[in-house]
Amino acid sequence: MWAALRSRNACKTCALGMGGQKGGMVNEQGRFPEVCKKSVQAMAADMQGGLPRHFFDDVPVERLAEMTPRELDASGRLLHPVACGPLDSRYRSITWDDALDRVASRLKSTKPEESFFYFSGRSSNEAGFLLQLLARLHGTNHVNNCSYYCHQASGVGLTSVTGSGTATVVLEDLEHCDLVLVIGANPSSNHPRFMRTLVEVRRRGGVVIIINPLRELGLDRFKVPSDWRSMLRASRINDLYVQGHIGGDEWILLGVIKALVERDSIDRSFVSEHAIGWPEFEARASGTTWEQIIEYGGVSRDVIEQVAGHCAASSRMICCWAMGITHHAHGVDNVRMIANLAIATGQLGRPGCGLLPLRGHSNVQGIGSMGVVPKLKDAFFKSLEHALDVPMPTMPGKDTLACLESAREGGMRTAVCLGGNLYGSNPDSAFASEAFSCIDQVVYLSTTLNTGHAHGRGRETIILPVLPRDEEQQSTTQESMFNFVRLSDGGKARHEGPRSEVDVIASLGRRLLGDLGPVDWERLNDHSAIRELISRVVPGYESITRVGHRNGGEFQISGRTFHEPRFATPTGKAVVHDVEPKERPIPTEDEFRLMTVRSEGQFNTVVYEEEDLYRGQDRRDVILMHADDMARLGFEENQPVEVATATGSLRVLPRPVDIRKGNAVMYYPEANILVPRDVDEASRTPAFKGFMVRVSNTTSQ
């Protein structure tokens, strides 16, 4: 395990970024050791043995559907291609040639507009670029990455403010800020190495403010594994913990801005010289009543004034957020409101301050950079056409949820999924399963089993076993949330059978499109050849051909970080959006605002442990509520209740937790059966948080 973690490969979990050519457990600043439990768990999953030879003979699909995400992932590594047809009750082994011939044959017989491609953020830049190229040469723009179900609202919101959809800061900026706002995020569970940053902010006299409806133990005190002082005595994480309503963040932030206006703490020079749109938004902030802010935000004026006081006193503030901000029907407006706060205080376009979305998958940002989007940016589109001397498709591409909705209506015949678990990531689980069942052929490139292989099956389903990045025979690249591109060496395969993602894609390209067209698929089986093409097509990636150089080929992408108040907008100024907060319905007697969350022993849809250490939970079929709400409704702890929406229902156990009254929490992905298909219209990100549920007592056990 130690050797695997220290190998020169990028970490497989979150996008905070570590590893690469400086060695495992080293970040881009050269700090060692950088390690967390999730990176160990992800590595352990890849180091496990292969599936038993007769696994699929013994375990039919019906049994797979009964297994939990943890049980499926822990069953073993996938070693050989398998297929399950419309009359099959179980998967059966097939050869690689048979599998790839079937996929190519089905794509050839499918109209381009009736196929879609989905990409996980755990794949490499090389595999992502090559598969989106294959999809477009096939003729479709139905090309999506997993950010549509997580941080797409961040990309859309930030692009509309600064002209760039990524973080405005680099890792070093966090070493110089004096205030960090962590809004709608739980890095103690989902980005554990970020906790060291928060500890160090406070050690040098800075302030950390948490805005989260749920009181998280790990955001109060945390033991940082790489810090001996923290391990001896758990470090205090926050100076102020703000607990509002689920979905109330934009009201709370508007209140902070209103308080700053009233105390004359707006950076007038910045909003007039380096931003546009401020007067209109200031009028809205001033005209909004405190009664509205307090009711819909769920936070007292006194607490909001405390936040405003810290913001006014700060000289370098960084605002961080995650899916507690983006997983709402107003996710883009949430991001814009955070940006408005940064602009109001002049905390943008300078070193040590700015905006930082805490992204999940280790290469989700890189996959987006590689053109894994339904609509390519103009510069990318033109460069790709010029490089290959072939026209690219111009048909409107559908987003992730739209592809599945089309499938449910019979409009999609094939689906190719590069990693991930699209079924498990989807709102309205029953709908998702139905949608997949309407597709003629679903293809998965996977390392281990997941719930999608059981519930996300088409009429024919093919699973192609692939290698994780530290078993690749050729080096690969990944991009962190700080726009830093690192090189992973790969390594020796632990099992015979799985193949490189690029090898699989290139083999499919040869079968589907041949080598006589604009692409030499044999040549593009060489990762350096892919990187050469990337350098000619992808803005900011011109240096990728030198990434393997011994004297420091890893690089920071230019044009995305703003240390001067000159932004990538048409005017060069940051854009203030006149965000109108939504008046959310007030829950009735048995209604609650619900948010779905990940546990400490989980990474996205992959569940490594049933227990959630930080929340003190020993199982996942629970609903966490305020003790007063439980008493009001006559709920006893661990007495089954039914949680229902128009989408579905679950029987779970109620348990008390420190959360704002009228709000409740359940675990993702199990609770996805309750989640309606409501989306943020600007980003098309589903609202996994802030929807209403009814909770009722039940006497049946």
C-alpha cells in the first residue's frame, strides 16, 4: 500500500490534487505527506483481488440488484468483458474481440443523434479527449461529463462572472488568505486534505467561517493525519458556524452584503472600476427586508452581522463551496451570489483572495477541459476542425439528464459510459432504471462492479474491464481544481485481462471509423500522440507535449487564475448579477426540506463503509432530523418512518442530529429514489438538495 501511495501518480479521489511527478502524497507546493483516508480506500479497492472465476455463474442479475454499493465494489476487480442480453438472467464472459465488435456494430447501425456518451472524472485527459473525438466523428454532440450532476452550476456561474468556469485562485493563495468562507461543503468528509489548510489559516491568526445547515463534527474539530500537533489534540476548525435553512444560502449571503452596505464597507473603488452591474444589485440588497432574509435564510440578523464584520475586516478572503451550493434548483444563482460578495469586498483579482469551488473527482475538471461537453467553445471547435481538416457535428447536444429523458421516450439506442455510475448518480432512481432499460445497448468501461451494472442495464449491457491510472502502461495526465496539470507514470497491472481506456477507445475507433479517415487510431493509441493533438486544440494546454520532461513539465493552465483585476469577460471586468433570491415554501406540519449527503466512508456513489464515523451513524437507511421535530411528530429514535415525495418513498429510521428545525438529511445515493427531476435551468444540474419530503409514522415493521 505504501509503495502504491508513493508512486508518481495523481491521487484517485478528490480534485484537490496531489501526486504526479513530485511523488505520491505530495501536492503542487511540494508538501509531504499529503494523505487522507479516501485516497487509501480508493487504492485498496484497486488493489483487491479479481472477481472469482465463476462469480457471474453464481450471482444472477437479480442478486446483483439486491447488493449494496459497498458489497458490489468489494466483490473484486473486473477481469474479463461480460455481456447480458435481453433474455439473460446473468452476465456471461465474452472475448475482447467479440465485445468490441458488438459495440462497433451497434454504433454503426445507430443514428448519431440516438447515441450518447458519458464520462467519469476519474478517467485521464487522454482517454477523455479521445472518446469525445470518437463520439463527434461518429456524428453526435450528446457528450457529457459527470459535472452535470455536481459542479456544472459552478462552471456556468463562474463563467458568467469572470469569463472562466474554474477557480480564480491557486493552491498557494490559500497560504496567504486571512479569511476562508466554507459554504455548503463538508471537506472533513469529502476533501479531507483541505482540512490542513483550514487548520493553518487559524494558526496564523486567520478566521474560518462555516455556513452549513447541518452541524458537522469534522468541521468543529478534526485530526489532520499529516500534522502531529493536530493528531495529539484535534484541531479547532471554525471561528463561526452558521446554520441556516437548506437552500437558504443566497438569502444569508444577501444579508451579509446588505449589512456591508449599511456599515459602508463596500469596496467602492473595486465595484466601480473593476466590475459592472453593481448599482442594480446594491439597490436590491438595500431594498430587501431583514424580515425576509431571516425567514428564508433561517439565520438571525446578529449572526449575519458577525459574518459581515469578518468580511469587512479581511484583507484577503477566499470563498469555497461544494454541492451544498450547486445541488439546488437555483444553483447558478447561489454561485453568483457568492461572487457578488467577493466583488462587494474587492476580494477578487488579487493574490490570496478569490473563488474556489471544491470539486470532487480527481480529473473532473480535466475531462471538461478535454471537450467533454454537449457544445464545444468556439475556439476549441475551430481548432479541432482545423487540426483534423474535417467538419465537426453542429447538432444541438443534450445534457446528461436530457439524454436519459430522451432514452425513456425511445430516442436513444446506444450509451457508452467511460467509468462512473450514471444510474447511481441520477435523481429519481426508478425513472433512471426505466430509461436505461429502453436503450438497445449500454456499454460500461469499469474497474469494479457498481449499482449501474444491476439497475442501469439496457436491452444488452456490456462491461469492459479497464485499468486504473496507476496500472496504465503509458503515462496519463490529470487536472486539479487549481488548474494544475500533473503527469501520472502508471505502473504494472495487478491482474491479467483489463485493458487501458485509451487502448479500448482506439480499438473501438478502428472498428467503427477505420484508419482511412481523418484519424489514425493506431497512432492515437500512443498517449504522446494524443497529447500532441490536445496541444493544438485545447486552449491553455499548449504545454502538454512537454509534460513528461524531467525538468518540470507539469504546468499551471494560463488564463484561468486572476491575480490582477482584469477578467476574461468582453469588458475585462467582473460581472455582478442582480440575483433575486427565491422565496421557498415553508414546510407544513409533516414536511421537511431534505438534502442528500455523502458519508465519511464514501466517495461519490462508491460506498467503502456502511458506517459514518463523523456523524455517529452505523447504517445508511436513516433520516437525520432535529430532536424537537422528532418529538413534535411523535417519532421515536430507530422506529421506522416513511419518507415520501411524488417521485418515490423509503422506509428509514429517524435519528436526532444538530440541524436547523424543519430540515432533514438522508444519504446519497440510496435516497435518490426520492429526488425529483427538478433542475437548475441555467446549468441543468439536478436539485439533490432543498426539495420537500413528507415524513410519516408507520406501525408496520
